[in-house]
Amino acid sequence: MEKIIIKTPEQIEGIRKSSKLAGQTLEYITQFVKEGVSTEFLDQKIEAYMRENGAIPATLGYSGYPKSSCISLNEVVCHGIPSENIILKNGDILNIDVTTILDGYFGDTSKMYTIGEVSPIALELIEVTKHCLDLGIQQVKPGNQFGNIGFAIGKYIKSRGFSVVYEFCGHGVGIKFHEEPQIDHSSRRNTGPYMKPGMTFTIEPMINEGRPGTVVDKVDKWTARTVDNKLSAQFEHTILITETGYEVLTDVTGEYLVC
Ligand code: MF3
Ligand code: CO
Ligand code: CO
């Protein structure tokens, strides 16, 4: 098993800067997320913003992925490829996922956006998914085990009648795009590696309205959809384990206090 990297203070500063830019990219793009706009247009705006700020989009060319972001609409769970042919329409919900490389350091974050009038079930799914991310973040402190993130999320989701996607996970991030450990969003209590100060990783729960299973598009080999074509939502942050708790490195809104 590969080892979990403990980052040096210098590396942490680099990851902090890159993560901040990734968070700012999600804020910047908000003004363009409107009915009638193509996801290709949003992707181009994202790429230009990252480059203007000295960064490179990490997804571009990653394992052959062709775009600067992932934009996943409605029943798409993750890895939606931006396209001229995908036009945002009233009632859509979408996740935009961006990863920056700034001075060689990676920051990874995603959030949900809504177009016009959205169904009550879609709004509930988005709210529940955001709460899953927050429950996961609350588990982050030195000495805890990574499995308790997925335990907290899984337990809560059972009570809400939605399902946790198990085929895609969070991951260590910072020096590389995907590092050890793998962060499951549904797991057993007190399992997995122990958390230590200086580790950086993502929590990125994908929650489905219906069944948890996903199917990857046979043609583009990336787009993952729900097996029952019901809705899916996702939120993601890059997190640093501190001596006493966590710092949400991709939060630029001041929502999470360093603890
Ligand atoms: N940003 C995604 C994640 O959260 C990974 C996208 S990889 C891509 O891990 F190749 F699909 F872009
Ligand atoms: Co990620
Ligand atoms: Co991501």
C-alpha cells in the first residue's frame, strides 16, 4: 500500500493557494451559469480564469480527459464532459467540479448550481448532499480514522431515504491529483487509516435520489449516470488536517472556521 503523504509547511502553503484559486473559480463561474448557456461555454470561461491566475486545469489531458472541468447535469453523477450540445435549461441542477494546478500544487472542489425553478425533490437532494459533506468534515481531526467519514455520511443518508454512491470516492490530493488514501463516502465505523496533521484530501459525496449504482457512458467513456436515471448531487472540498482539527482549503466564502 502506498503511503499517505504528510505535507511540509511549504507544500501546505502551495496547496492552500491552489485550493483558494479553485474555490474562487467556482465563485467566478456563478455569473455565467444561466438558462440557454452551453456547458462548453462555462468550461472555456473556467479555463481562461485559471490561466489568467497563473494556474493550469488539472483535468485537461488527465488520463485522456478532454476538458478543463467536469459539469454534471441532473442524472449525471460525475465526470460530465462539457459540450456545445449541452444547453442549460429551466429546472436543471448541475455540479461543476474544478481542479487547479498552481505552482505544481493541486486544489479540487465542486458544488451544485440550479437553473430557474427547480423541483422540491431536487432542492432536498442538494441540501442533503451538502449536509453529507459537512458531516464528513466534522469527523476530521488527528487520531480519528478515515472510515468514520463514510460512517457518518452513510448513517445520515439511511435516515433520509437517498443513497450514497460507492463507485467513486474522495482521495488524497495536493502534490498529485489523486493520492492515497481513498475516502469512501459509505463505510464502517472505526476502519481505515488514522488521520494525522499535514494530510490533505478531498471529501466529495455523491448522493442519488434513487438507487446508488452508476453506469459509465459507452461512447465517451467518462460520463457516469445513475443506473435508474434519477437525480444525483455532489459537493467537494479539499481539506487539511491541522493539529487540532481541520482547515477547509477550498472554502472562500468563510463558511467553515479553521479549528
Ligand atoms: N475532479 C474530479 C475529482 O474530484 C476528478 C475528475 S478526473 C477527470 O476527483 F478526468 F474526469 F476530469
Ligand atoms: Co476530487
Ligand atoms: Co473534483
